[in-house]
Amino acid sequence: MNTRSISTLTFILFVILSCSSTASADGHEDFLDCLFHELHNHNNSISNVVYTPRNSSYSSILRFPIQNLRFTSESTPKPLVIITPEHESQIPPVIRCAKANGIQMRTRSGGHDYEGLSYVSEVPFVILDLINFNEITVDAEKKIAWVESGATIGSLYYRIAEKSPTLGFPAGVCPTVGVGGHFSGGGYGTLLRKYGLAADNVIDARIIDVNGRTLDRKSMGEDLFWAIRGGGGASFGVILAWKVQLVDVPERVTVFTIQKTLEQNATQLVHRWQYIAHKLDQDLFIRIILTRLNYGQDGRNMTIVAAFNSIFLGGVDRLLPLMQENFPELGLVREDCTEMSWIQSILYFAGFPIESREILLNRTQPTVRYFKAKSDYVQKPIPEYGLEGIWRLFYEAEAQEAVVIFSPYGGRMDEISESALPFPHRAGNSYKIQHLVYWEEEEAQNSDRYISWIRRLYSYMALYVSRSPRAAYINYRDLDIGVNNNEGKISYARASIWGIKYFKNNFNRLVRVKSIVDPNNFFRNEQSIPSLH
Ligand SMILES: Cc1cc2nc3c(=O)[nH]c(=O)nc-3n(C[C@H](O)[C@H](O)[C@H](O)COP(=O)(O)OP(=O)(O)OC[C@H]3O[C@@H](n4cnc5c(N)ncnc54)[C@H](O)[C@@H]3O)c2cc1C
Ligand SMILES: *[C@@H]1O[C@H](CO)[C@@H](O)[C@H](O)[C@H]1NC(C)=O
Ligand SMILES: *[C@@H]1O[C@H](CO)[C@@H](O)[C@H](O)[C@H]1NC(C)=O
Ligand SMILES: *[C@@H]1O[C@H](CO)[C@@H](O)[C@H](O)[C@H]1NC(C)=O
Ligand SMILES: *[C@@H]1O[C@H](CO)[C@@H](O)[C@H](O)[C@H]1NC(C)=O
Ligand SMILES: *[C@@H]1O[C@H](CO)[C@@H](O)[C@H](O)[C@H]1NC(C)=O
């Protein structure tokens, strides 16, 4: 390298470093000045909703809903400010001031994003945290509810059950998930085969757009209303609340979990399940949770456990003949089954005692760990030798706390067209796979080992899962499948790499909607829909 290029390089580095540091420091002060000024004009008492790093509770507010310890380290970029609005009039000023000062804004509802996109950014940013927007009103007679974005799905289930034992809602399994991110990415759980996704049951919404206007379904129009039901809310605005259609559930449902090891023919049973699970009666949902088990002396022996984890929307008397007819190999008997109310089944699937309903209102997850996850869709059964390859990967050291979950599709999912909502994974998919690997604090320095294990699993699976595109579920966010450029105009070509995987052909319609509602790409992140303007 000659002297000239060295001095050019030094100059460039100087410019980059000085620009970024002044930009963040000044941007920060200007942003705060702007915010205080704006909020003041709006007659708001602001001091109790704005947290800067100088506030003693800044760290706990930041940390509270985080579900993935990968994003809690010292080196994780931190927001300049966290705003926890108590009234919706406090939101447009945040948008205006962030726009005016070139600062990114991340909206957080439940904070469960797998890659931390609601609270981490590589460029200067603020968090708009909707934790105080958690009101839920249930009208059992009309079978509808309004639920604010910061509410958790557990609290929604709780409020529904409080009003009626025969109403429910088809959303996720983990009670602490926030409805803001969950519904806007699709959202599914044990009622999926009967009622589809959470997003399939959203009938109205309120959103604040990039110009600070509050819109409902009528005033936002059908294109934007379509986009936010599965296209990810973060690209389009700040969703305040959803109006949802509640669904009928019987007074008694039946649950069971049957565990089989390889020695108990798990491979054959998992293989057989692939031909059956998506074709069963819509009232029957049987997922498989695969883990590794160490046993024997010093845990040196290993096997795989397949847990067939199920809910049936009816009594055991109707379930047993159904199972006898369709899946006799599993050997289900009455003693394996428990009848309970739908709300108790929510606790059962979440791993809580079924009497402790109040837990559904608790926003604190009992166990928060380090993890990395990925998703896949399966259209053709994986042969037994293909499953055995998964078992071999499970025997590797990094997979001690790995989990692979097969969730059956079919039923209602087959009846909804691929373009009805941005979520395109409908007919033709027999099940979805979630790949997960967890690790502990002591291994934090070795995160890369675990992440490369799950990447190996993912490349191994390529042969057996959907391709062109290799489909993925946005709510199981995975930045490995592609990310936007950080600076400047987001490249359409680059965004379509990940966009087609999440949305297939719906990606282009999402881009059209985005280009109209947010032409300057204010609402952006590593996987936000690009605007073509
Ligand atoms: C323990 C655990 C269990 C899970 N179980 C399930 C499950 O059973 N089924 C399932 O489908 N998924 C499940 N998920 C995934 C979950 O659906 C997604 O992570 C979902 O996006 C979380 O929503 P949130 O509001 O909690 O997350 P956040 O991290 O707050 O937000 C996620 C994304 O949505 C954006 N966003 C959030 N709120 C708004 C808003 N109000 N307006 C606009 N954009 C917004 C954020 O900016 C971010 O991009 C689970 C996740 C975890 C961690
Ligand atoms: C402004 O705030 C004061 C004190 O909180 C309140 O009494 C008054 O009604 C508010 N005015 C408006 C227009 O909201
Ligand atoms: C943060 O600190 C400022 C300055 O000390 C104070 O005025 C404000 O009330 C604090 N904010 C919160 C939310 O406690
Ligand atoms: C496993 O399957 C084989 C052959 O299908 C059968 O003979 C055997 O009894 C099964 N084992 C168990 C534990 O069910
Ligand atoms: C563990 O594996 C060893 C070697 O294969 C075997 O001899 C032993 O019986 C196994 N232990 C148990 C508890 O199955
Ligand atoms: C909420 O759950 C957490 C984690 O399990 C627990 O520590 C806490 O005591 C619970 N809070 C209440 C009010 O029950």
C-alpha cells in the first residue's frame, strides 16, 4: 500500500468515525429536545415515559421483556432513549422527532423477536415500547375482542376465559408473547388446524402511520390492512390494537403427551405421523417435540425422545376411536388422556400447572436462555433414513439442549388461499419444523459453536424440505436467510432474498403497499419491506 492510499484510508476512517460519533451524540440531544418540545406542546407529562441511559431504571426497562440472552451483552448496541407511552398522543411526536433527526425507531410489544429486532439496531436508534398498551376488552356476546399491542397472548386467553368457557382464540403457545409482533407475523398455536392463524382472525386494527395519523381498517384501506396481518408490523407503522374474532371451543377438550424413544420405535412413529397428522379431523392437533436424552452411567448413553403432544377439541370418547382408526401405532389409551377446559389446555401446553390460571397474566418468562432458531416447511414425508440423519446431529455435543418441533398443518390452513394474507404457507404443506438450539450462561463465549451446529442441521435438512424458495416463518425470525443493507435506500434485489422465503409471491404486493404508505423507508430494520421510491 503506498502512502497516498494510507492517507486516503486514514482520512476515510476519520470521516467515518467522526461522523458517526457526532451524529449519534448530536442526534441524541436533538432528538430529546425535539421530543420534549413536541410532547410539551401536546400537554403531556413526559418525564415518566422517557428513559435515557442516565435513568436508573433504563437497564431494567430495556432488559425486562428480552427473551434471548444473546442480545443482553455489554456489546449489544443500546437505544439512545426508551419511550414507554401511556397515551397514543405521545406516539406521533416520537415518530416525527426520529424522522427529523435521522434516528431509527424500533417498536417493541412483547419483545420476543428471535433476533432482537425490536430492541437492537446497529445504527443510532430509540425504542418505542408499548408495554403500557395492554388493555383487552372482550365482548362474549358478539364474540369479538379489542386487544392492544402490548398485551400478551396469555392475558388475552385469560380475559376471554373470564367471560366465557366456550370461547377461545387461535394464537401461540407461550403466554408471554406480545400480540403486536405475533399477530402482525401470523401467529399460530394449537388451534391452527381448526381456525388458522391469529392473523386470519383479525377483523380490524388501529395503526399510527409515518405521518402520525391514526388509522383504522376503513381509513387505512384493504391493502395496508392486508399487509399488517402477516407481513410484519415493523415495516408499516405502529400498530396500536387489534380487533379479533373469537372462536368456539368445547367446554371440555382432551390433551395427551406420549413419549417414545428410539428403542420404542420413535423413528417409525415419527415417519408414520408425517402421512397422517395433516389429514386428521380438524379438531385434532398432534405435534412432535424431538429432544435428545442422556441416560445410563454418567449419561453416556443417548437416545432421541419424540413427544407426541396433542389437543383434541372434544371428549376422550370421541378421540379414542379417531386415534384407533388413524394412528393405532401410537397406542393411545384412555389413561394417557386428560379432559379439561380450553383455558387449562393453554396452561398444559405452556408447561404450567393447569390450576394456576393467574400465571397467564405474568409477563415474566420463568426461563430465559441463549438460543438460535430456524424454520422449515415440509411437503413430502422425510424417509426414515432422513430422520436418522437428524438423530445423528442430535448426538453431537452442541445439541444437548436442542429441540426440533414438527407442527402439523392441513385443515383450515388448506382452505385459505396463499394470497389471502402475506403469510403464504398454506395448502401443500404437511407440517412446519422449528429448529432450536439453547445454551447456558457458561457457554456464552462459545455461542458460535451452537450457532454453527444449527446451521449444519439446516443445511442437512435442505434435501427434505421446501425449496425454491426454501420457505421460512417470519415470526421465527432468522437473519441467516438474508438481511437488508443498513444504510441508504434498501435494495429490492437484496430484500427479495429473504422476502420471498417468508412471503413467496406476496412479497411484491408488500413492496407495493410499503412504497405507498412509507415511501421514504422510515420504518426499517434488517428485514423490513423495501420501498421502491
Ligand atoms: C418463548 C417464545 C415462544 C413463542 N411461541 C410462538 C408460538 O407458539 N407461535 C408463534 O407463531 N410464534 C411464537 N413465537 C414467536 C413470536 O410469535 C414472535 O417472536 C413475535 O413476533 C413476537 O411478538 P412480540 O410482540 O412479543 O415481539 P417484539 O419483539 O416486540 O416484536 C417483533 C417484531 O414486530 C415488530 N412490532 C412489535 N410490535 C409492533 C407494533 N405494535 N407495531 C408494529 N410493529 C411491531 C417489532 O418491531 C419486531 O420487528 C414465540 C417466541 C418466543 C420467544
Ligand atoms: C392539560 O393538562 C392539564 C393538567 O394535567 C389538564 O387539566 C388539562 O385538561 C389538559 N388539557 C388538554 C387540552 O388536554
Ligand atoms: C429520567 O431522568 C430524568 C432526569 O433525571 C427525570 O426527569 C425523569 O423523570 C426520569 N424518567 C423516568 C421515566 O423516571
Ligand atoms: C417396534 O416395531 C417392531 C416392528 O414393527 C415391532 O415388532 C416391535 O414390537 C415394536 N417395538 C415396540 C417397543 O413397540
Ligand atoms: C449403555 O450403553 C452400553 C454400551 O452400548 C450398554 O452396555 C449399556 O447397557 C447401556 N446402558 C443402559 C442403561 O442402557
Ligand atoms: C411471575 O413469574 C416469575 C417467573 O416465574 C416469578 O418469579 C414471579 O414471582 C411471578 N410473579 C407473580 C406476581 O406471580
